[in-house]
Amino acid sequence: MSYYNILFDIKGNPVAPNKISKKIDGFGYNLATYQIIQDSKKLDGRGEVFLKCAARILSNFGMTRSGPFKGVEIDSNGNVNGKEILLKCWNVIGNHLIEIRNSIPDSGYLRDRYLLELDEVEREGLTSRIWSVTKKLLPFTMGKTSYGLVGASKILFSVLPEIVLPIDNRQWLNVFKTVDIGDVINEMVSDIQRWEQATGKRLNEMDTQKKLTTLPSVYNVMAMDARP
């Protein structure tokens, strides 16, 4: 039985591939996710790609209405307004993100299946780096009603959609029940491996429109559906 009941039902049966495809079809964030998957293939040293990807995800997930990212938006000309907070984030984690981003094509692994193609030692090193970057983000993402993990996970997902899962408060508290994003990544990998072994399908190929092509982007659809 899946611990989180995301890709498996309460009886331990894998969710049918066609059911996942239907969930994706009805998902409200497909376009925004597709855009950040495309735009984040390469990060620039000035952080312009980071600003646009982060602003797009934060605004689409409703995190710019209040809290530390209030007022962040992309205007009709593609300019990011209210970007000061995001620039502060970039100044602290930008170099780390570029290093991680560049390591993905250098590895020779498929981007959309990157997490599963890494061996256990490589993945352990990666999750340790992601957790380190997450902690650097927390002073900027903390709000009056959030411990900062939500904003941090969404920002990292916006530029590393082949690695990080965007996680909201209900998921942190009721689905994953941890504060370590590395634990979430490892459990996501385990869940996907079991599902693919049980079904003979590839999770990153479940979107018939081919917008959600990375493993976390598809897993996110089901993880949001698993919220109580």
C-alpha cells in the first residue's frame, strides 16, 4: 500500500493510467506548469528567467494576494512587478540553482525522468542540496500563516520542475507529514517506481496534451487530489 495514497488506492491498487490522464485534463495549472517547464531549461546569471518562472507559479497558485509575495505579478508585456522579494531570493540561491540546473544536462540523463535515472547515491546528494537551498529561502518565504515551506517549494519547482514538488499547507500537514523536502522527493521517487512497476507505464507520459512532462509535474496533480 502506498503510504500517501497518491498513486495507489486504499487497497494498494495502482491508480489506472487513464484515470491519471483524466485528472491531468481537468487540472487548473497545466498552462502555467507547461510554461515554466519550457522556460526553465536554462537559467541566466541575472536571474531574469528565475523571476518570470517564480512569479508565474506564485501568482497562479494564489500566493501573491497576501503574505511575503503580495503584489508579485507578470504584466502583459512579460515584465515582473513587485520583484524585489524575488531578487532577494535570487541573490542568495541563484548560484546554487544555476549549478543544479547545469548538472542536469551534463549528467546525460533524460530531463523528464531525471529523478528516476539517478542512482541512490546521486539522488541522496541532490536531495541534500535541495534541502540546503530550501533552508536559505525560508527567511524570505516565511509569513504570518505559513512556515515558508510552501513558498520555497513552489519557487524551487518553478525553475527545477524535474526535481521539486510544489507543496501546499494541507499537503505538508496531512499528506506528507514532514518538514523535509528531501524526504518528500525520496518518497515521491519510491511511489513512482512502485506505480510504474505495477502498471508498466511511465508517469511522465500520462498527459495526452504533453504539457506536463516531468515526473513532479504529473505527480503534483495526484498529490493535490490526495489532499483531505
